[in-house]
Amino acid sequence: MASPAMAPPAEPAAPRWVRALLALAVVVPLIVASVLLMHGGWRSDIHGAFLSRVRFAENRGQLQLLGFEYPPLPFLLLLPWPADLWIIILAGAALFGLAWMVLADCTWQRSIVPFVLLLSVLWTPIGVHLVAGDFNEAIGLFALYVGWRHYRRWWATRQTIHGLYTGLWLGLAFYTSPLGLALALVAGAVLPIIFPRLQIPPFASQLVLLVFPGVAATATWAYLSWIFIHRVAFPFTPWEPASPGFATILVWTVPYLVVSLFALLRPRATTAGVLLPFALLVLANRVGWHFSLAFATGLLTLVAIVALPTDLKSSRRALVCAAAVAQAIAAWWLVPWPRVSEADLAAHAVADALAKAPDRSILIDDRFAPQLLKWAPSLAPYLTTRDPGFELALADAAAKVDYVLITADGDGLTLDADVHPPIGFVVNWSWAGYTLYRRPAAAQLPVRYDAVLAADAVVP
């Protein structure tokens, strides 16, 4: 949270159609790049995980089969249309709203610096990841930024309605990232106690408005998960395999560091809040709440926009812009574009071959096949660990299914096939780490072995 220097006017000076055109100009290149990546055969592991879970629940006709895994909002948004194009549209809409808000800040600050800061992240390979690789984080950044803007207005005007909006938006952000709840708790309770000048009288109202929506969102999600799956899944983000380290975050957030330095040089206790999001990112890394480099860079860039002093000298504004442009150039030079890997091409070919099988005819341990299932157009052919009857099929596969798909895991082959191959089955094919067994009476499912010939192609 950053210090609010002044309240913005009720209505920005720029006409709405101008802001809309500029926001579209920001988002359209990201959407085009993401569509090109999609048509080039690339899909992120994160989007693949979301899609496979939603398609599984829809095919089985049971919403609870989503597992109420955290974060819940992306799953619900994908229910109407679990497809790559819909993901890109959702992410583009979130970033359009973000650009709209940042342009509003530009008008009341009478400065283009916030817009430059935003473009320095979005118009790079780092920013493309938010649309093509992790739409969940794009939605989270939008919700967090709207909450921060209302907090700034609330602190400056003391109008309670903005405090309510702040809490609601941070509560919504919790459904995409646990940082939403963390920010609400720290900004609403911890910092105002440490720095009494951050208290907005009456303090009890401030505490309730900021903290209650996030706590209510957490309790609601925990209650629903308990009702449907009989356990409370701890809120974490398992889709990112690892978060960027401390040094990596510093390297790609130079504009944030410059703005933080300018803000902290002023003798105000309120400016200490500019360090809060960075501290929360470091803490999240330690406890396993993983996030991407794009989320960390975008989050701290938005903090820099909120914390940017309105009366900053022109020379310092130029320095902030120069740091942002330099970082964008470095990102284009050093951050690679997504590459279609040989493993993805092989998994895609296997998924296409298995899509021709009858419903629930393939026994698979889905816990060890995420790279394969992210390419599956439907989960109908598979009998997974989440299906009733999986254990029975595992005990007597020949009586329950026509095929058994074996994948490699850290200890050998799944379904214990390295020790006990399925009885009554013959090998259909074994390729690229996948082995398909079939009953002799079942139809063969051919796979294209030439699918990896284009493995070295870089998707533009």
C-alpha cells in the first residue's frame, strides 16, 4: 500500500472514448501475440491445468469435481467455455481494465509516467505471459490495483464508501491470489497499529472494512470446500512450479525501486507501506504461495504507480521513465519467448491419439500425467483417480477398461506397471515416456511418431 498524496477528481479529464482507445491499444498486441502462440501449438502448463480440471468436471456433470482447489475464481470463469481463446479474452479484459485505471491516474496526475510504467511491463515477453500463460494472475493484478486506488481515495477523502470498495476488491483478489487477504490484513490491522498516522478514525471501522471482506471470502471458500469435498484445502497456488527468487525480483523491478527510494526519502510514516507488497512476495515465496515473474513485476510496477508522488520533479520523473524503458529493452533482450518443446509435441500427439477411445475406457493415474492431460480435448475417454470405480479398475483392469496408459514418475512407472504390468493386456505402443496397453479385442489407437520433428521451432 502506498501513501495517497491527494484525492483524484471525481471524473478524469480525458474523454472516456480516448481512454478506451488507448486501453485497447495496450491490450490488442498482447492478445494478438497470445493468439499466435496458441495457433503455433503452445499452451502453458498453468492454463492446461485449469482447462483439464474444468473439462473433467463438465464431462462428469459434477461441479464439485473441480476439487475446490485454490484459486477458485479461474475455474468458475472457465465453466461457460473451457477453451484457449476464452482464456485469452478473460486475460485481455482484465488488462484492459487495468490500463483504463492507469490512464485515469495519468489524467489526474497530469503525467504520462504511470502509462510508461505499465507499458514497460506489458509490452514485453514478461507481460505477454499474463495473457498467454497465466490469466489468473492478470485478473488478480486488476483486482489488487482497483483496491489500492480506492484505498488511496479513502485515505485522502475519508469517505467510507471507498473503504468498503477497498475491502471488497481485496476480498475478490483473494479468489485469485492469497496476497489479497494478506494485504487486507496487514494494511487494515498491522500497519495502522505500528504507524498510528495510518489510522482512519474510527479505527474499528477501518479494521472491519478492510479485513472483513477478505476474511469472509476465505471463510466462504473454506466452508464450500468442506461441504463438497469434506476437507478444507489450504489456500496456495500450485500451478506455478516455483517463484522467482529475491535477486530476480529486484533485477526486474528497477522502476519500483527508484519510486520507492523517492517515496521513502520523504519523512512520512505512510510511505512505509510502499515496501509492504515486496515483503509479502518474499514471504509468499517462503511459505509456498508461488507466483510468476510476470506477477511479481506487474504487482510492484503497479505499486510504483500508486506510490508515485504527484509533486515529483521533472528530472526525477524522467529518471523513472528511463529506468522503465531500460528494463523493457532488457526484457526483450534477455527473456525468451515460449518455445514448443519436444515433450509437449509428444504429449499432444498422444492426447490426440487417445481422444478416439470410448468413454472411460483408458485407465490412467492423472496425478502423474499433467503434461498429457493439458492437451486432452476431452476427459471423457479417461478413468482417473477422481472417478468412482478407479480402485476396482486398478484391481481388475481387464474387466473394467480397454486400455491402460502408463507414464513415468519419480519412482518408476505409474500404476505399478514396472513391477506388475496389467494382466490380460498387450502393448499397443511405447513412445516418448508413454506406454499404452490394450486388451487384444480392443481397437488399436495409432499415434503419430513424427509429431516431434518440429520440436525446435520457436513460436513467434
